[in-house]
Amino acid sequence: MLIDLFNETWKELEDGSKKHSHPFRTCTMATSEISGGIRQRTINFRGLTKKKTLLFYTDLRSIKIEQIKKNPKGSVLFYNHSVQLQIFLSGIIKIHFEDSLWNDHIVNIEGKSINDYNTQNAPGKPIKNPIAVTRTKDLNFAVLELIPDTIEYLKLRDEPSRIRAVFKLKDEEWEKTFLIP
């Protein structure tokens, strides 16, 4: 049964990376603030690699970039309300900029998406008018890659009972264990 839960986890993540209507299309990412706290934000899930790493896009000037540079440990939390499934992944986040992975993804930035990465000022800067944002020709685009080492699966159903499991990567193999929900 553990292998079924493990496979279901990757199937849901695969669907979330490909189907725009899937609840896993967005998730919550947590990183460590430079002051020592935790910062969470909703982020779009952009892809799952063949190596089972997760990809996200961001502005290269966003605060999360500095946070990840200081402490690359991070996590993401997915939730599918219709099946009451929560998936938590933690690991190391790598920043990709002007490398082969970045080159593979920058071609996806077109149309309105360009406006997510071309503001004159960095995200989070105070402005007086949200409609009058100054844009440039430069794209401040980066790809974040979460390399998971721990995954928690939690099915919140009532019947017959809730199911919780943890998968930990050790020596390139996933150890699988049930947990009390």
C-alpha cells in the first residue's frame, strides 16, 4: 500500500504540472527569512522533471531569491480539496539563471507573462499607482528547482480512516513509512 501512496503522490504532482485546472497547479512555498522567520507565499507549479524535481518561476529580484541564497532549504505544500489530499515536500531549492534549465523555460515567457518579470523596480517595492507600473525590455526571470528529500502524504478522509505516510530519500532510494495521522 505504501508504494501505491508514493505513486499516487507523483501522479498528482505530474497532473498538477500539466493540467491548468488541477488543484496542484498552485501551492504554498516556504523559505527562511533573513531575519530568521519563515516566509510563505502562493506560487504556480510549472513542471516536474524526469529526476522528480519541481520547477517554479520567479522574478530574479524577488526577496525569495536572497532568502534561498542565504538558506537553500525550503518546502512546498499542495492541497486537493476534492479528494482531501495534502502533499508536503521539503528539500533544497536551486536558483537557475542563464543555464540550460533556464534556457529551456525562458521560451515559455510570452504574452502577458512577460509582465511578471519586466518591471523597472523589483517586486515588493512601494508604488503610488498599481496601474502605472513602469516596464523595461529586460526580463528578470529565474527558475527555482526544489530537489525534495522528504515527502509527506496525508489523506484527510474520515472513512475508513485518515492515511499519513512519509517518504525520505536516503542513498538515492525512497524509504516509505506510515505515520499516525
